[in-house]
Amino acid sequence: MSHFPDSLVLPLRDSEWIISTLSEITEQNPKNVRERLRKEHLRNLHEVPKAFFSQNLQPYVYNKGMSLFYENTDSFLYEIVVWNRTQMKCRMRQWILDFLHRNGFNAGKILLCGDGIGGDSMFFTQNGYDVTSFEVSRYGNAFARKMFADYGVNVTLSDSLESLPEESFDAILCLDVLEHLPDPVDSVRQSTKLLRKGGFFLFSAPFFLVGKNWPTHLESNRLYSGKVRIFEEAGAMKQVDGRFFQNPIAFQKNGGIPCRKISLFRKLFLGYGATWLKMFRWFPRIMPYLVLRILRHDPYLKELVPDEKKA
């Protein structure tokens, strides 16, 4: 699999290791695990909605039932494993690393907020950063611990953000988390207290994706799609770069040495992308269909899908 990018860390290229690990931490039959993983690859966003709606939970609104679902389900493991193996996510990881290098941040302390199974933590640790990972899911933490142990990677796992000292990190990454939270603006406000002045905060959050394949994405958060200023004010920071559809968007906290400026053309480019994101929130049926179509034709997943004949 040498044609895969470095941003796809080794354990996530190995379907057999993944199946063995999922079987161990969920105490399920490897054959059943293989079949669930295969279906998640082929259908994408299959396991979470299946488990969610089987419990007759109320979607798109944060409530006690959804909170318990996060704690007790293992379905997110399958979704996150597959998402981390997509070309889209690999490119996001690589863009972040390139951004940090462009701005002279080749080493230092990074906090990963909501890193799921630990794939991003492993990638940035292997690229020379001192990484702390915070994840609330017990299944996600169990997967990450085994991956770090099996591959000899040293990542600090934190039980809470409140226990971490303020202004102690050079960069904070929050990827595909905020769309799940009842108050993403306050979450940014609280987490950026841990960021040193001049440090970088990067997030990606598809706020506009609310539909049956994403039952834990909150309807109330659609209004944040494409918004920039509200997060700048919450974190006392300025947007300094990003990808066209803010996957991710990069900010720098005020008070430190400003990073290199981007061109007027790039500012217009990013503003145009933000405008499209604001429009996306008004197309709750069209956009999920297009995103699913992209994911289901992902070239990396076609290479990595577990062998159906072994299922």
C-alpha cells in the first residue's frame, strides 16, 4: 500500500489489525466485526444511524438519550475508523501539518480535542509534536490506547480539559467535534483558554450536515455554517488560513507574534468558500446526498475495504 499518503498512519491501513482490535475492546466475534466494518466501508455512515434509530432516540437535538448513546454505543468506532481512512480526511491532516510547517511551527505542544480513535494524535506525534489527546468515548480511548501501545507511540491521554493548565499549548485541533455539541461557541471559548498567545486553533465542523445519516449532528448548529467572526470573538483570535470549505479553518490567538499574512486573493477565496457554506445550510437534503456520494466513491476506501470473501 505504498501509494497511500503518510497521513494515513500504519495501523489504519491494516484491516486485520483493526478487526482484531475492535473485536477485543468490544468483546464481539471477529466475524461480526468484519461484517460491520465491511458494511461501513461500502455504505458509509451505516453503523451510527442504524444503532441510533433502533433505540427510538430523538435525532438532531441534544438530550439525555443522545448523551447516553455517546457513552454506550460502539457504532462510532466503525464510523470513525472509516472516516479516518478516507482521502478527504487524509488530505485534511496533511494540510494541517503543512500549515504548521509554513508558519514555523515544526515542534511543540498540540492538544487534540475529541480525537476519537487517536489517528490524528498518532500522526502528529510521529511528526515530532508533543501531543495530548482528550476524548470522552471509552471505546475511542480503548482503541487509541491499544494503537499507541502496539505501535510504540507516546501520546498523553487527558481525562478532562479542566485539568490542563491555561495557555499551555502551541496549537489546538478540534476536528469533526463541534457539530455534535450543544454550544460550540462556548466550547471554543473554553478550549482556547488553553492556547498560548499567538498559538493556532484549527477546527473542522460540517454544521450544515444534518440528516438521517448524521442523527447526532444538531439542527441548532446549522446557523454556524460558514461563520467566522463569531468564533474569532469567542476565542480572541483571527482567521489566518484554511481550506475552501473550512475543512479545516485556521485561527491565531491574539497577543503573540503574528504569523505570515495570506494574500488578498486567498482572503477572497476563503470568503467565497464561507459564503457557499452559509448557503449549504439551506439545502438539508441535497448536501447530505452529495457528501455521501463523494465518500462512497472514495479511492482509498475501495483499496482498504475488508475482503468480502472472508466475511
